[in-house]
Amino acid sequence: MDEKNLQQHYEELKQQIHFHNHRYHVLDAPLISDLEYDKLVIELRQIEAGHPDWVTPDSPTQRAGAEVSEKFEKVRHPRPILSLANAFGAEDARAWYERVRKLDDRVEKASFVVEPKIDGLSVVLHYRDGVFAQGATRGDGEIGEDITANLRTVKAIPLKIPLIPNPPPVGRGEEIRVPVYLVVRGEIFIPVKDFEKLNERLEENGEKTYLNPRNTAAGSLRQLDPSITAARPLTLLVYQVVYSEGGEVPASQWELLQWLKRLGFPVTDVAQRFENIESAIAFTVSWDKRRDELSYEADGMVIKIDDLDLAGELGFVGKDPRGAIAFKFPAREVTTKLLGIEVEVGRTGVLTPKAVLEAVEINGVIVKNATLHNFDYIAEKDIRPGDRVLVKRAGEVIPYVIGPVVDLRTGLEKPFTPPLTCPACGQPVEHFEGEVACYCVNAACPAQLVRNVEHFVSRGSMDITGLGIKIVEKLIEAGLVKDVADIYTLKREDILEAVTKKDRKTGKEPPGKIADNLLAAIDTSRGQPLNRVITALGIHGVGEVSAADLSRAFPSLDLLRAASADQLQKVDGVGPNIAEAIVDWFSRERNQKVLEKLEAAGVWPVGAAHTSPEREGLLSGMTFVVTGTLPTFSREGVKEFIESHGGKVIDSVSKKTSYLVLGEAPGSKYQKAQELGVKVIGEEELKKLGLE
Ligand code: IVH
């Protein structure tokens, strides 16, 4: 880019950032994610670094965040309400340290306090003679908005503070006098759990749900009617004294936090003090993985020089004090375009919508697809193809669409209508009462067949390596595989045909070799033990562990097929639903044919498994009952998790049940567990039990 173009780009960038500042701070309706915003600012700073002469006072780098909206009275802050410079990683944090160390060699011996960087809204609270007198938003850093009436409704804000800290500090000769005029700063936010509850309530009332806690908190605080604010689960954590008169304030951030706590302010309990920068950085980095342990959303940690006098003397750059740095965690929410909604058919016939996205990087991974949960979710959130959507990818959870950025609609986006027929076989879909999911009930549906075969050949089932999904699809398309048993009558030519079609371009091994290996793997699988064959059948609810138990109780497929629901239920871990599913599976004509063909193919093991298929793990010997919808695990997923760590999932609660895993909207099992005194845990605790 030549200089002229660069300058023009610079001006545009400034306008863009102003625009997004306004959306974020004044309208509480951002159009881009924090990550995208930060990128714009970084670019702006880079240009300014190369061209200091272009920088005018109206550059977004020269003043803090927002304009003041017209609705509220203005409040001039007694001191500028500063922001923080960002560090995106340990190297950035070290570079900050080096910069300040060069400015002042006292930094070398400095201690650091690390606190969570709460993703909320900065507020400034004034106390006169120990009484909460005024509260303001940060505004542009110089002037904020008077939101005293709204803040009074926030229960975490003390309306009165003692003029002598309570209890008084121990081991100190003289008491420091609490200032008669004290101005503190903190962050208002909505805890994640409360946010979810709020959204559920709105959903039940058929109202629009919110996208995320931060914007909801911001919107709630800037209501002209305080009763609306009062109805929102806002809370507060305080971390700074902005100004004081007629008294004393501790001169170290660490002591300040303890002191604020003694005055009755809510203060984080996660903060820690470190003797050197490296240990402070190590602690900071460790919180990236642990951020979900916090009850609120944190977008990073703040590393602060503990000595507040030293920090103050370091001064600031623009609006950012030199004495502290915000260490940002990688963003987990990003906006992108929803190109379309695809519908997939699962093994059990459930139709699930899948978001096809314009590729976007989230926390180091390129995301092109995300889950939309189910069709009700799409309707509730009013997600439309063509929308700009907010996508979240956190931890190991599959990326999901949070919701649309409605303000960016062009007006051409049409609501999505769930299909009435199966996208794979064209048969009408069915809805079962009391269930959100809709199903393709056509047992011959090719899409279900693909999933069935995929499961049949998978590692925990018949373990046929080399029969990848692409080959399976080809074989089904060619009519060579109509059910799982057809795998055993495949001929070399059939496989060759499917392989060459698939691998024409990419094949590393010659198709002949692939076909021979595959035939050998198929042949070997004939010798798989009974428990694996039972697993491979793909009966709803029968995982590896139940299959092993069943194979011990009914040591042949003949015996299993002849068992009644009552007999089946005698098996540990088999409740009425699974027993019913097994009986139902064997009663279907189509499945009976599959069994006949398997028997003819020599896949007919007799006798219980010799090797113990029960997995050893931290959950060994424990039984679990799951009720309600879990935050991230599906029903199958939680079962798999428990079983893969050696535990058992059973259907009904008894005194012997080790734990009840409780989700949202639980059934009667919850009550029963309470009656019987069975321990109740949530998904997070379950994960800890299994993994730690
Ligand atoms: S210290 C001079 N500490 O993050 C003091 N800020 O990106 C500057 N924030 O504007 C702020 N948690 O609204 C500080 N523990 C914390 C914080 C925190 C959240 C916010 C604050 C600030 C923004 C900077």
C-alpha cells in the first residue's frame, strides 16, 4: 500500500473503530466480537507507530471507550477512569515488563497481583461519610452517566461502609482512617448460571433471549426504569480506589483488595500476589484452561504492579496505565456468516441441523461448521441462513451458534423451516410426543445406513479398519450394502470399484492393496466375541459396558433374542427403557433378516467375553443415573464418558446408585435420588471425577 492509500485506510479504520465503540459502549449492541475489535485496534496502533504525525486527538487510541448517551445525567469522574493495554500471550506480557523495568529500575524488585479480568461493565461508586452517594458508568473515561438509581438495586453494592474497617486489621498498631470521601471502581456483571436462568425464563415467556452476559448486564444498567435493572441478576466485584479524601488507603494492590473486602465490598477470591513476573505469568496462563471454574465470564487476567505508588508514577500511555496489563485469553466467541443450514441424519434416524459457516478461526482452530442443537433452538433464537451469527468454541465442546446479530440483517434473510421429509431418503419425518427431535423412521434410509455401518465397523464394535465413510457411501450408493450384514458378502471387485472411485486422485496405496487389506479385516472380524457383536448391532442405549454385561447373562444371540424385558432388566445397568429397546430391536423383521445373514456369514459368537471388556478407570465400580439435559454432553456422550472411565450408567435410581448426574429440567429421578440420599452431581463434577 502506498502512503496515500495507507493514510486513507487509516482514516477508515478510525471511523470503523469509532462506529464499533458506539455500538458497544452506547448502544450495548456490538456487531463484532472482542477479538475482531482488538484486531482493528492493533492495526490502528501499528499504523500510528509508523506515522506519529497522523495521530489526531480524535483517534480512538487517544481516548477511552465511549460517548455519553443522552438519557442520563452526566458525572465528571474525580480522576480519569483508565483502561488497560492488552497482552496476547506470555511474550507480550514479558515485553510489557521489560518496558516498565527500563523506565524505572524499582520494577525489578516489584511484586505483582494477578486478578481475573471480568467481562462486565466498569462502574464508579462514590461514598460520602460511608454512604453510597452516587454511581456512574465509565463513559468516555472523563465523564460518565449517573446511574445511581439503577445501581442501588444491585444487592452486591454496599449502601453503607463502616468508617472503621470491620474487623480491624490485626497486628497493626494504628488504624488507618477510612476516607470520608471514597470513590471505588468495580465491574458489574451477570454470573453465567444466572444468565442462563434468565434466558430460560425469557424463553418460557416466549420472549427474546439474550446473546451474552456482558451485553445483557450493560443493557440492564442503562435502563431508565430502575425496576427493570432490579429484575436482572446483576452483581459486582470491586478492584480499585479511584479517589479519596479525608482518610487513608492502602498503598499496595494486594492490601487494597483485603481492605476493600473488610469494608464490605465484594472482592475476587481468585487474586494472588507474586514475587516476580514469571510466576505471575505462569499463574495467569494457567487460568486460561480454568476460566470456566469462575462463576462469571473472564476475558483474561490483569497483571498489576502491587506497589500502587510505583504504578502511579509510571504514568500512562494514552488511556492505558503503565502499571498494569490485561492478559487476554484467546477469544472463544467470534461472529461469522451463516452460509446455510444442512440437515444430517443420525444412526437412530434423528435429524439434526448443522450450521455451515464462512470459515473463521476461533481459539486457534478453523471452524467451518457448528451445531445448532435442534430445530426448536433455531426457531427460539430466530437463526436464519445468511445471518451474521455469534459462534462459540470453548474447550472440548463442539462449536455452536449462540445466535444471530439481528441488527446486521439486510432484510432478505428468511426464517428457516425444518424439513418435512428426510433429506436423505425423502420419506416424511416424524415427531414423537414430548421429544424435541424429529426422526426419519424409514429403516432403509441410506443416511441411517451409513451411520449404522460406521458404528458396526467402529473400534469398539467389529473393529474393521479400512472401511472408511467414503467407501461405505459408495458401496451403499451402488446398492452393494443394504444392511450391515452385507459387508460379509462383499467381493474384491466391489471394493475395488468403490475404492477407485473414492481415491482416484488421493490414493496413496494401490486400490488392489486397499481391497485386500479390507477383505482381510472383514474376515478377521468374524471372530469377534459376543459382546462386540452386541455393541455393533447399535441397539439404542446399549453401549460397550451393557453389551458386555448382556453377553455374560445371555451368552449367545439366540438367548439374547429370546429374553423378555423382565429378564433383561435383571442385568446390572439395564433399566426398563433399554430392556424395551432390546426387545423392540429383535422384534423387527428387518433386524431378524440381518441376524440371519450374520449367522450365515459366520458371525455368530457363543459364550461370554473372556477378556473383561469393562474398562478400568477412575469411575470403576461406580454406577450413575443421568437425568435432565446436561450443559454439553448429549445422552450418548455422557454414557460414553462414564463407560470409558470404567463406570456404569443405569436407568433407575436405587440406594446402590453412586451418583445422580443432574441436568436442566430433571425428571422424577431427581426426587427419588434425594429421597434415597443418593449423591447428586453436575456435569462439571462428573468430569472431575472421571479425569482427575
Ligand atoms: S484494572 C487503572 N482490574 O477491563 C485500572 N480492570 O480492558 C484499570 N476490568 O476498563 C482497570 N476486571 O473495566 C482492572 N480486575 C480488573 C478488571 C478490570 C475487569 C475491566 C475494566 C477495564 C477493562 C480494561
